[in-house]
Amino acid sequence: MKGLFKGTIIVIFFTALFAAAGFGGSYAMKEQWRVEVELKKPTFEQLGNYFELYAMHKLISENKTSLEIAEGQQDATDLVYDQFKQQINSYDRVDFFWRNNNFYAQRQTGLMDRDSEFLHQLIEQTKFVEGNPAKNVPDRLQMTLDNPKQAAELLDNFMNYTNLVTKTMLYNDLVAKWKTLFNQVNLAAKESSGNKAQGELTWKGKLNIMKSVSPLDDKLVAFSYVKAVSQPTVASPDRLLWAAIGGAIGFLFGLLLSLWLAGRQQKKLGNGEI
């Protein structure tokens, strides 16, 4: 019984000692700080006059009614947000952002392998997490860096960069479609007799509508915040994890030591030394 009690004390002692060492040792590791934003699709108002031109293109090219166009606001916001998520998830986009950022430039060593590894690390630490609308869980974008202030600033910069890329792509696509449609309508208007069923637009009517729209206003925002940039939190090292690892090692060490001491005690008893 005495040997069992002694062995238990040894196991507890070394478990606690190694757990404390693991927890304390984690403070010697370089901290990584994580910031994140929670996102959802933009509101109709955030589209600027993009929706006006988008809807007008639908009205003329697909002969949609005004009511159908009005009900298509959801389609437009979905289209914009899907394009935004595609860009924010693009490895090439994230790569371009970091390659052209001072944070990366100032930490380059001139050693290709080391710089490439660091760039890959930055890309991996810029992570989009898809939400679950059915469970009311929003999309999230996370960034993890060794500087909490810079992490918050760079996440905001990345959001602005991705929004600019998304807006440029959407605008360029719509303008190209608009020009093609305008040329088609203009040609049809010149060749048309102007006869149309009551309630239908003539080609000249369509042409006049297309001439009346305003240019894109450059105000499109491709997302909405559910929660803006969060306060930085320590992403690593996980101090409790290191304490648990240390405790597990200490437990095994203490157990082996107690078994060795117990075996040694038994051997002495067998030899009559005690």
C-alpha cells in the first residue's frame, strides 16, 4: 500500500511539473494573432446604380417585365456576392495581394526558398470560412499574423482590395454586354418598321431607353458586414494544449519512474536487502 501511494505521488508530481513547464514554455514561442470579419451578401442599396444597368440589360435582352426586374433584386445581390466570394477564395488573388504588400516586401530575406515559404504561409493564414445560412452562421474571413495591429489593418486592406477587384470584374462584364446589346438594338432600330404589339417596346423605344441610363457610379460594395474586424486574439501557441502535452509527457514519465522504483523495491525485497 505504501509503495502504491508513493507511486501515485510521483505520477501526480511529474504530471503537474511537466504541465506547468509546457504552459510556461509556450510563452517563449512567437505569438500569432488572429482577426476576423463576419460577412453576408450586400444590401440592394450597396449595389449603387449597378442594379439599374443590370436590370435594364435584362429588360431589353430577355424581354423581362418591370415587375420581374424588380423581383430580380435578389438575383443581382446573389450574383455580386458570389463573385466576391470567388475572388476572396482565389489563391491567385491572395497571392497577388501579399506579393504587392509592404508587409511581405519588408520581410524578404533574398533567399528564394525562405521567401517563398513565408509567402505561402501568409496565403495559408488568409482563410475564408463558408457559413451555413440554414443555421444562421455567417461567412467569415480570417487573417493570422505575428503583429495584432497589422493583422487588423491588413485584413481591412484585403477586404478593400477584393471589393475593388470584384467591382472591376462585374463592371467590365456588364459594360461589355451593354455595348454588344446596344449595337444589336441600334442596328435593329434602323432596320425596324416600328410595328409592335400593344404594350411591347419597339426597337427605337429600347434604343431610347438605353441612351437614357446613367453611367456606372463606382459605388458598388460587394458584401455587408455582420461583424466588422474583431479584436485580435492569440491563435497560437495554444497554451492549454501545450500544458496538456506537457502533462501527458509528465504522466508517462512519472508512471515509468514509479514502476521502475517499484520493481527495484521488489528486487531488494527478494534479495533480502530490506
